[in-house]
Amino acid sequence: MPRKPSEFIVHMLFDGGHHEEVSFSSIQDFQKWYSNELMPKASSEDFIKVPLPEVNPGEYMVIRPSRLIAIRVEPQFSSSVERF
């Protein structure tokens, strides 16, 4: 039985070399944010909000989409044994 990721870490690289990481609970959450927020404003200089995990309520990050040069999505597994 294939393992299921417990979350997805999204690594964002910005021009100038700055690197940030955010996590999404599912790949569908990332795809929704990517297609609804990031892609429509890909060349914009306006800030967009990046969702942060629920463990930090009230905390947020904003980015300029035009400054984002690379994204890497990495699945994270909390355990090699699935719990029921």
C-alpha cells in the first residue's frame, strides 16, 4: 500500500536568492492557491497573501508574484507506518 503524505512543503525561491517555505495540508490546497491566487497575478507587482499553517493563527506572509522565480513542492511523510 503506498504511503500518503501528511503535508506538502512548498519551497519558493525569489530573485536575489531569498528562500521561503510554507506548508499545505494537501496537494489540492496548494493547487487551489496556485491556480486562484498566484497564476492570475504572475507578472504583478502587487502583493498577494500566502497561506500559513493553522498552527500560527493571525500570522501571514505576502509576496510579489513577479519576484518569484522557482517553486518546488515536496511531500512530507510523518511516518513510514500508516495508523488506523
